[in-house]
Amino acid sequence: MKWKHIMIVFKKEVKDIVRDRKTLFSSIIVPIFLMPILFLLVGRGTAKMSEEMTTNITVALTADSYSPAAQNFLKESLETQGEDITIVDPVDDPWEAINSKKAKLVVSLDRDFEDKLKALEPFTLKIYYDNSLSRSGGAVGALRSAITKLNGTIAEQRLEALGINPEILTPVVVETENVARSGDGNMMLMMLLPMIIAMLVAVGGIPAATDLVAGEKERMTFEPLLTTRPGRMSILIGKYLTIILFSFASVISTLIGMLLAFIINPSSITMGLGQIGGFTMDRGSVILCLIVTLLLGMTFSGLQLAISTYARSFKEGQTYLSMLMFVVMIPAYATMMIMPNDIQMYMYLIPVLNTVSAFKLVLGGMTNYTGLILAVATSLVYVVLSLLIAASMFKNEKYLFRS
Amino acid sequence: MIELKGLTKRFGNVTAVNDLSFTVREGEIFGLLGENGAGKTTTLRMLATMLKPTSGTARLAGIDIVESPEEVRGRVGILFGGESGLYDRLTVYENIQYFGELNDMPVREIKKRIQELADAFGMNDFLDKRAGKLSKGMRQKASFARAIVHNPDVLLLDEPTSGLDVGAMREVQAFLIDQKKAGKTILFSSHTMSEVEKLCDRIAVIHKGSLVDIGETEELLGKYGTQSLEELFVRLAGDGR
Ligand SMILES: Nc1ncnc2c1ncn2[C@@H]1O[C@H](COP(=O)(O)OP(=O)(O)O)[C@@H](O)[C@H]1O
Ligand SMILES: [Mg+2]
């Protein structure tokens, strides 16, 4: 194995792939543009949804309980409670009204509510909502809080009329202050970013890997290459480095894509759920986390190279390698919701999960050196193993000359 | 010079090449003749060190294929099959350059050599075109040039004319004659009798991996009293079944 030969192969493969529009497109161009589009669309969707639940809440009386007095009472007592509530014209059928967007919520009042109010008796206000529509189901909370405030106001008035200080109703005054160091959007980022990075690092090299051995066998360029001076391991390592390069290129282009989305609309990066910021990350952990990621990329590059060598044809290579993609996606998706506190020790020992865990840990501003160092150590073993598998494939005449 | 000594290759139960021993003399064109499946490709792959012999060995230009495969590879040029085996996305220049670099040639020398080859094969017009955009004839010239960029002592060609039209076939033959004049030792396999008859100084006939006969082209023809090698081949190889 000679470094000079490795570099000759590496340089040629990079040049070759960069000229292949298909591979270049799927591993670099697509992530750059797909990410902003995805994030902006989903982000806009969720932002719009949460806006619908808290703004312009239209409430209608049922025709049954309608009277000018009832309409007036709602207008005066609910529109003034600080929520964005508007009382609209009465409707016959609550379901029809909500679904045709005449109102987000429909209410009915006891017909004798005015008498009960005067007699200091409770009366019933019934809320009709459609929980299958987020704009309706989500608006209930706003209406409820308006009514709670209304109850408080009426109670205060009644106590004052009796000459009692209304403060006797609130023996405990609650104050809250959010001391989180990070914005509430960080959680969303903690769910998405580790998954995306781990997945891309593991599968990003696939287009290159397919082309580099299975493709080369199919185009009959492989045998001439094997009759040149370099040993087989030099050729293998040259190709291996190329695959690693492209698996990281796809991650970097994805991160560029996400950055683009962030620049276009900062809240899109958390799918519209709050702001990010205030990260406090431990430098040592960040470095270990990046090493784990690098090692994951190397492990999967080795596996891809082995699979591409095993494949009889380009098509077969594509099929096997897309199966590998599923193998990666399952653990990545399964751990999406896991928060840094929930990470179990064993997760640092399993490929893909180790990278997901390390990133969650770092983004959550936590440290766990034992976990991270174990992750690095086991990852090193995986790198060596995958390279050994690739090398044994590459030395095996049975797989190399299968035609 | 190529010297085979008991060269044998088994794939599982199949003995693809069985105890082949013969010598190809320096500067001659030698034909390896056999039907499909006779073991020609396997023999050439072993000589090019792509496959390891199960037993036996061979020496190319005095170097042992089992002991120093890397050095052997530096001394042989190959052309396997009618396919050019060029990288479509690289230019002709880059294709040839790549093989020069892989064979440890200094950059300056590669440049000089490619210019020489371009002049010799008339490739100056398409040297900077991508191989994928070339006509068949241009690709063929480029693959000749690539095979000999490092000025190898020995040329191994596995059915270099298979699938080619008459014109392209003539190009190959002209190339081989030229290379012989340049002093190269050439071993090429074929199942097309006519071209072996025309080009080769000597011939080895193999059947089911074993050597059936070897000799001067004329000698073989005289010995068996047949006028065409075609018939000779049928007689020698066909009987064994
Ligand atoms: N990689 C391989 N694995 C198993 N059997 C092989 C392999 N390569 C060749 N063979 C077998 O070896 C025999 C000789 O094949 P080959 O050398 O390709 O013959 P030829 O080139 O003369 O047509 C055939 O029976 C073939 O099936
Ligand atoms: Mg053959």
C-alpha cells in the first residue's frame, strides 16, 4: 500500500464523480435545496397552525340560545378579556358552522342566564368544538381562559358589592419565571438535527460507493485498473476516502441548506415552534461528538464499499445499498423523540445511535465523557471491522470477477 | 519473455486452467487459441496478476507473478475484450495520464509520452474530448495508447477483436504488428482462427484448461496435414468431448 497510489486513485475518483451530474446532484445539490424547502414549508405550516389557534377566534351563539341580550353579553364580557375573540352571527348547526369556517367555536347559554346572573346563581355556557380541526380544538383553550377571567371579574364585583376585599379569594399569588438557558425551539432542533446528521453521514456516500466499484465493474473499467501497478489495498483506500469525502459533503450541503432556511426565515429551522439560541456547549464534548460522527461516516463508507464490491451489477449495488439506507433510518427515527436526559449508556455503543446521542447531548448543553469516550472507542472498532470486511471483499476473486 | 510453469487455476470443482507450461519468446506474437470456456481469460488474468494461481507460476520478463505481482503489473500492458474500458467522464488525455501515474511515471515523462502516442495514433484532434463522447474507432485508439503508455515489455490481449467490425479488427492487427516491430512480446487469445493464422509466429491450442498442442503456425499446419487452422482446431479440440 502506497500513499502516492492512494492519492492518485482518490484524486481521479473525485474528479470523475464531480463530473457525474447524477451523483453530484443527489449527494450535494439536492440537500442544499431540499432542506430549506422542507423546513420552510413545514415551518410555515406549523406556524400557521399555532397562529390559527390563538388569533382571530370567532365564536358564535347557537340559534337556539340566541337573543339580543345573550349576543350582547358575550360581546361585552368575552371580547374584552385580552384574548383575540370576536363574537359573530348566530348559527344553526355547530358542526356545519365550524367546518364552513363561519366560526371556530360555537357556544350556547342557558336561556334564563340573565335571571341566574342577577340571582347570583351559576348558569351554563356550553362550548361546541371540533377536535379534528386544530383551528377549532386548539381555540378552546383561549375561550376557556377568557371565561376564567370573566368569572374572576364577576366574583370581584360581587365581593366588592358585599364590602369584602376581593383579595381574600387569592391566598396564594403565583409568579413564574422561565430560567431555561436555551430558547424553547432548541428542543425541536435537538430532535431533528441529530437524526438528520446521523442519517446523512451514514447514507451520504451511497451514490459514490455504487459508482466506484459496482459501476466500474459494469463499465468494464475495473479490470484494466487492477492490472496497473498499485496494490489492491491502495486502490481500495483511494476509493474509500472518496466515499468518506462524499458522505461528509452531503452532510455539509445539508447544513448549508438548513442555514439557508434559517436565513430566509429563522423560525423555520424549528418548524415554527419557537426560537433557538442560548446554547451552552462544552468544547470537549463537541470535539468528541464530531469524532464520533466522523467515525460513523467511515464505518458506513467501508460497508458501502464492501457491498458495492459484492454486487454483480450497478443495479444490484443500488438495491443492496438502498436496503442499507433503511437499516440506518430505523434507529434514527426510533430515537427522534429521545431527550438528552433519557439517553441510555448502551446507546453510545451502537452505530447511528451513538451519533444521535452525542449530538443530543451536546445540543442539550450536557456532558457525559464516559459515554462519549466509550462511543469513540467502539466506533474505532466498527471502522476497523468495516474496513476489514471491505478489504476481504476486495481481495476475494469470487466477488471481484463475478461476470 | 513469458514462461508458464505448471500454471493451474481451480474455481471450486472447476479446473479452469490445468497445468499449463510453455514459453513465449521475446519479441514474438503468440496466439492462445481455444473455444469459449477453454480457460484463455483465466490464463491471461493470472499472468496479469489479477487472479492468483492455485498452483504453478509464470515469469514475465524474468519476474515471478506470484512473488512480485506489483513489479509484473508495471511491465505488462493489457487490453481485455473488445470493450475499451475507458472512463467516459475523463478526457482521452486524462485516461492515459491516469494509467501513466498509476504506473509510477513522472509527470513530465507522461506528458511527453502522451504527445508521442497522440502523434502515432492520430489522436491530436480528440485528446481533450471526454471518452464517452468519442466514436468507437477513437475509443479503440485511446485504449491502445493507454495500454502502452508505460512502455511495457509484454502485452496481454484477451480476444481484442471480439465484437469489432472488420475495420476495427484491422486496426488491432496493425497495432500488434507495430508493437512487435517495437520489440514487445505479445500474447493474445482468440477463438478466431483466421487472425491467429495471419498474425502469430507460434500458437498454443488449449482445450478445457489443458494444453493440446504448441508450435510454429506453419509447423502445426504441416504436422496435422490440414490446410486451415480452422480444421486443425476442430480436430484437436473437438475430439476430447
Ligand atoms: N470467477 C470465476 N468463478 C468460477 N468459475 C470461473 C470464473 N472464471 C472462469 N470460470 C470458469 O473457468 C472456465 C474457463 O473460463 P475462461 O477462462 O473465461 O475461458 P475463456 O476465456 O477461454 O472463454 C469456465 O468453465 C468458466 O466457467
Ligand atoms: Mg474469455
